[in-house]
Amino acid sequence: MEAPRDRVNLIRSALQKLEITQLTIHDESPMHAGHAGARKGGGHFAIDIVSNAFTGKSAVQRHQMIYEALGDLMTSEIHAISIQAKAPEEV
């Protein structure tokens, strides 16, 4: 299993395909120590992401785009993720 810092880098790398203009990733895993998902190795993360690709998209569509970009990370490295996704004009 990779260290939490590596998970942040994996997430950052996976999301690059979304024309990101701003991205902040918070590893909240330590706040969930002892939680069932934490014991399985998946981390808890919160992301704030701004992307040109989100222009004209609903919140559900934006989340679907993010889940698609994260791919297998959603079943291996990520147990839970909180998402704030905006288009540049919404910032």
C-alpha cells in the first residue's frame, strides 16, 4: 500500500485531464482513524477543484466527470471523497 502523500499525488495526476485551473486536495484520513474504511487502506479526502470542463455542467455531471477521471482509485486508494467543483466563472 502506498503512503498517504502518494495518494494525494495519484489523485492530482488523475484529475489533470479535466483542464484544471485550481486544485486543492486535503487528506482527511487522520481524522477517520479507526473507521472501517481507514482500516482497509482507503483514504478520506476533500477536494476543491476549478475546471474549464465544468462550464455548463450540473453538479451531478461534474462529480461524474471527477469519478471517471479518478477511475480505479475510487475502489483502491479512496474510501471517501468530498467534492467542491466549480467552473472558473463561479470562483
